[in-house]
Amino acid sequence: MLEFQWDRDRIILLSSVALSLAAAYPILRLDWKRYGLLFILTGVIGNILCYIFIKLNFYTFPKVLIPGIEGRMPFIAILTVFPFIVLAGVRYSPRVWAGKIPFYWAVVHLGMTAETLARLNTKLIVYQPMWNFWASYTWWWIFLLLFEWAGGLIIPAHLRKPLDSELFRYGKSGWAVFHFIVIVTIFLGGYYLGRVSPK
């Protein structure tokens, strides 16, 4: 029997899934086989890692979208949100690492901001004693860089649309956006650490 009840947390999950699918669709249309393979690999590996971390009692998910189907982890959200982030990263990340690093730095900070807000204001994720902000931050980097590498093997250059690395030079628009994201999210991270640190 499926247990389902609308509440704010499930609306957030459903919105995240719907927006991720809608935003991933134009990228998937470019090449269903290649981008589709990357999408599926990201979702499957993301769910496997999440399952392992739950088993190791690193964190829990008190609320999932459809409890009777998903059990203890947000399978559907991981199968859609993370693949969209990876597809967008592979499609638009600059060609050279001097541009990729600030690009993914901004992506990781936005992801950690969303996770932090979810942790503080919803029942979507609860860290256990063996997990913390920095563990999550590190795994965001590992996951995205792993799939940036895998995406380079799966997606040929003509199907990518990399941002110009010059955008991230001092005074350029990418530089301004990157610094705005990182500075604002660092302040939010400091606020988060202040909230959870022992008094």
C-alpha cells in the first residue's frame, strides 16, 4: 500500500524532479544515446553511492517523494536532479581546467547551499554524527569531477557547448557571477556552521 501525503517537503521534491527533467530535456534531445547514457549512469551511480552512505549511517532521508516505492532514500530525485546537474556541467563547462575549476566551484557551492537549506529547514536530509558539511562538500566535488571526466569520454566535442574560459578572467561577466556565487554561499556556509556548532 502506497503511503502518500502532500506537504511542503514533498512539493519541494516533486518540483525539483519536474524542473530537472524539463531542463535536461533540451540537452538529451541533442543525442538521446550519448547524453541518455550519461544521464542513466549518473542516476544509477548516484543512487548506489547514496544507498552505501545510508547503510554506513552517514545520513538519513526522513521524507521521500513516494515512501511505498522509494523506501528510505529519494531514489526518484537522485535519478533526475543529479543527472541534470551533470549533463549541464558536461555540456557547458569550459574546455580548459583553468575555466572548469571556477565553473564547478560555483556549481558545488550552489548545490551545497540547496543541501544546507534543505537540512536546516526541511525533513529531506538529516546528517548523522559521522557526516558533516565538509564531507558532503568533498563528495560533491568528487562526483561532479568524476562525471566531467566520464562525460568527456562519452560526449564528443561537437555535442558540447563550452563556455569561453576568458569569461572567468578578472573583470569579465563570468568572473563577476562566479565571485558573487562563491562569496554569498561562503557567508551562508558560515551561517550554517555557526548554527550547528556547539555553543
